[in-house]
Amino acid sequence: MTHTTTLGDLITTLYDEFLAAYGDEELASVAVAATINDLLLDASVARRSDHAAEAA
């Protein structure tokens, strides 16, 4: 079974979780932005590693 999550769903879920954890809307927003950036960076690095391995 496959479940599709949109980027908007992910951001909303993360925001709700960070807001509950920190109790501050601004801090929750910054935490979401940092988390999304980290996820995108990790994916980018993984793709580059895969391409480098294929080229070798």
C-alpha cells in the first residue's frame, strides 16, 4: 500500500509538531524551514553520490 504525502502536508505536520514541542509560532516556522532544507540537502547529496558511483 502506497501513501502519498504532499509537501504542504509535510510542512503542516512538521509545523504542528514543532509548535506543540516549542509553544512558539516563530520558532516552529524556523524549525520547519531548517528541517525541509536539511531534507532537500540530504536528497541532493545522495543523488550526487549515486551519480558518482555510477560514473566510476
